[in-house]
Amino acid sequence: MLVSSTRFMGHTVPKPLESRVEQPKSGPNRRNLFGALGMAAVGRAVATVPAEAQIPANAPTPTTLDVNGRDYRLVLDTRTTLLDALRDHIGLTGSKKGCDQGQCGACTVHVDGVRVLSCLTLAVSVEGRKVTTIEGLAQADGTLHPVQQAFIDHDGFQCGYCTPGQIMSAVACIREGHAATDDDIREYMSGNLCRCAAYPNIVTAVKQARDRMGPNAKETA
Ligand code: FES
Ligand code: FES
């Protein structure tokens, strides 16, 4: 686990860096004093590292990602997002890039069964964890997941651009037990925007899938 995370409109997103850094209190104290002395020592140490020994932030880094049950060995710039790794390096383009800044939900995937915004997640941070994308939701014989089927049955989309993210979010929403009422579904799917405004049909689709997945939904992919 390389990044701290928090919940936002149903999604797990990395915490902003500032909120993970303890803010110093005003005025001198033991912690500030020793911290300052420590930083001075680190500064001297860094200054003595030869320039050629420093690793640039964009240095290619070998990374293995487990996506939909298959290992992909990649060499990535450590700043590569999970969304770009999936789309541009692995070739799984089902996860969509809408806003690329955590506001639309089009890029939603699951990491260890929890929905995350892949545009806000560094690919290297999910090494060793199980990533599931829309391409990994149906069964091997092509049978659609109940949520996929429900979106078709109830026209839960128009242009379809938001649909992979909506479906991944809906699967998680049902598994979390957040699909008991229409209001719950609207609230816990609110991180997924649909510019075609297919919202009423999406709610109906989620309810059908919830009923078909039944009480064992938590164990269902
Ligand atoms: Fe990730 Fe919009 S593309 S939230
Ligand atoms: Fe077009 Fe949702 S179906 S954006």
C-alpha cells in the first residue's frame, strides 16, 4: 500500500498530500528543532550524492500489474496513472478518460474489489493487488455480469462513454450494501456523471441487478 486513501462520493481516492503531512505548530518546540536539524543533515547528505547517482522521477521502473487475473509486466515512468497504464500500455481501453482529474467517474475500476478512480491512482501503487476493469467483469464464456445485463435491459446509457465507469461503480455499490433504496443508489453513484442524463434508467438497472445478485452480492465479482 503505497498511498493513503479516503472516500469521496463512493470512490476510494488518494488523500491530498497536504492532508497526510503533519502541520508544524507555530513557535519553537522539540519536534520543530529536531526536525530542522534532521533536514539540515539530510540536505548535507543529498548535496554529497553525485549527480549521476540520483534517480530521475521519470526513470523507467519495472512494474507487474495483475489485471483481470492476468499479470502484465510493464516498464513505467513512476508518475504513470493506473488509467494510462491500462489504456496506453496494456491496451484495455474500456476504462474511459473523461476529466482526468477525479470528477466524473468514467475511469472507475476495482482494486482488490474496491472501486477507485484510476485517473487519480498511480500504477506502481497497485502492484501486488488485483485490478478489475470492465473487460474482466463478464464470465469466461461471455455471460454478462448481472449489472451489465441490467444496463442493456433498461437502456442505462445513450452515448455509452460513462457506462464502463457506471457499471464498475454499480457493482461495488451493490456489494457495499448501498443499493437498498433509490436515494441510496443516487447518493452512492453520485461520483459517476452521465452527460446524457440516463440517471433514471441507471437507477432502475442497479435495482434489477441488486435483486438478481441477491444476498450473496458481497461475494460476487
Ligand atoms: Fe477519472 Fe474523470 S477520468 S474521474
Ligand atoms: Fe452518455 Fe452517460 S451515456 S455520458
